[in-house]
Amino acid sequence: MAIKSMSIRIEEEMLDKLHVIADYEGRSANGQILVLIRDLIENYEAKHGQIKTGKRD
């Protein structure tokens, strides 16, 4: 599986809070975001079934 990157716009205060939580959990901000995304996908798929994906750029 290829690793892709993307950038997001985020308010400074929200980013600062993300860093605090990530530090507490022993993760980088990027790692914390990946955990949140994985949890979101798992919860969605548990309720709605597996998401079918196609190629995106």
C-alpha cells in the first residue's frame, strides 16, 4: 500500500491542543491523527459495512 501525504488547514489553538493530546498518548501529531482516522473508519464500517474504495489522486 502506497503512503500518500496531504496537508490540512487547522487553527493554531486546535493544533496546539492536538500536540498536547498526542504527547500525552506518546505519539506525534501525525500519528495521533492517523489513530483518529482509523477509529473513525472502523466505527463507520461497523455501522454501514465495508467502504469500497477506488483510486484517488
